[in-house]
Amino acid sequence: MASPAPLTPLRNVIEQYGLTPNKSFGQHFILDTNLTNRIAREAGNLSIGTTVEIGPGPGGLTRSLLAAGAKVTAIERDNRFVRPLADLQAAYPNCLTIVPADAMAVEIPRLVPSPRRITANLPYNIATNLLLQWLKDATAFESFTLMFQREVASRIAALPGTKTYGRISVISQWQCDVEILFHINPRAFMPPPSVESTVIRLIPLPKPRFPASRTALEKVTAAAFSQRRKMLRRSLMPLISETKWESTESLCKFVNVDPTARAETLSIEQFCTLANALFNPP
């Protein structure tokens, strides 16, 4: 869908409304239209369903999503952006809904109908927490096309045996196919962040890769990776008191996992097996 009239350049909108990024909200504005258009393309066919954007700010990515034919629900807690986003509402009638709220407090499946997807340049200070919250109901979403700090994106997509493999890797890949799409130079933002950024895509699976209770899996991975340099027989010890197991050694022997192994060497399937055995003992 094309805008019925040329839009005011984004830099002019920022100047007109006296907008500056709020560090406490983790804001960084994207001014490169080629970049925002690329993100919109990577999000797939936007003409179907609803695209949810988190923290749209002055509306750089929002413009590209709307131009690609999306019906956008934009969740923005910073009231300074209501007026510039209202200008986009006027340019794209019935295509943009603005929700003035904290994304951490919004239950998106209750807010917008299915099919729904999230496409966003996430506020860096809450990005990981947002993803973990959405993954609690992963199948409610068609896809996630999200921008993170490059280090965080690397952890989400990391494989066993690598230094960046951790709890977020296990939880994300247990429920989704994860793909790193491209990296973004800090100079693409205003102000430039101190780190590179990365856009990744997560496609929720119809069901998790391996049977396991999410609560149990979260407990096991939290314990294992909180002391990642320790062997499993030590790092999992705090969980034993919650179960019927006599020791971590007996647990590991039962599931055929080396008790001297460290968390970063275990596969997602092994973590699921540990979680099932711990909290659903034979």
C-alpha cells in the first residue's frame, strides 16, 4: 500500500516535535529508509493479519511496515511520539493503531487477532525479557522479526559447545526455528549505540522440539547456566532438594548425562530430558 501523499522526512519530524532518544527507555532511532524497508521485507507477507511493533518512536520502521501493506498495532509507552505517529495514522487510514502502554504489561494475543507477528527494533534494556515473555505463548504468533544487540542475538542463535550458548539459546530454539538475518552498523542509528545490532527471525514451531514442562526447563537451565563453569553435579545441586532424587549423580546417571559435564555442552534434548527426570521422576 502506498501513502496517498508524500510524508515529511523523518529527520524533519524529529526536529519539528523536538524528539530526542530517551536512554532510560533504551531508545535509538533508525533513520535509514533502506534499512527499515529491508526489515519489513524480512518479516514476510505483511498484508495478512496484524503486525505488532514495539517502541516505534518517531515511526521510521512503522513507515516501512505500512508501505509494505501491513496493518500495524504500535505499542509505545513514551507519550512524546503520539503526535508524530498520529500523522502516520492520517496518511494510512485504518492501518495504524497506537497503544500507549508498556509492552511488558501487554498481553498481545488478547490485544490483536490472529494471525499476528511482531516486527520491532526492541528497546535494548528489556529486549530479552520481552522475548521470554512472548515465548510463553509462542504458537500465538506467526513470526518474530526482531532487532537485538548483536551479542544478545548471538546468544539466542548459539549452538551447544559455544561460549555464547546459554539459557536463552535453549528456550528460544526449543520453541522456534531461529535465523540471524543481518547485522547493523551503529552509525545507522541516532544516537549511535556503543554496540552493533542484529536482526533475527524466529518462527514458532507447532509444538516444542522435545517434550518438557516449560517451568521445569526454565528451572534447569537457570540453575545450570547461572554457574556455567561448574560441573552439572554442582550446578544442579540446589534443585535436588525440590525433588525425590538423592543426588545429582543419580539423576545424571539415570538420564545418561555425564555429571562432570558443563551446561554449555548439553543439547536442547538433554536439557529437556533432565527437566523431565527432575520434576517427573520415575
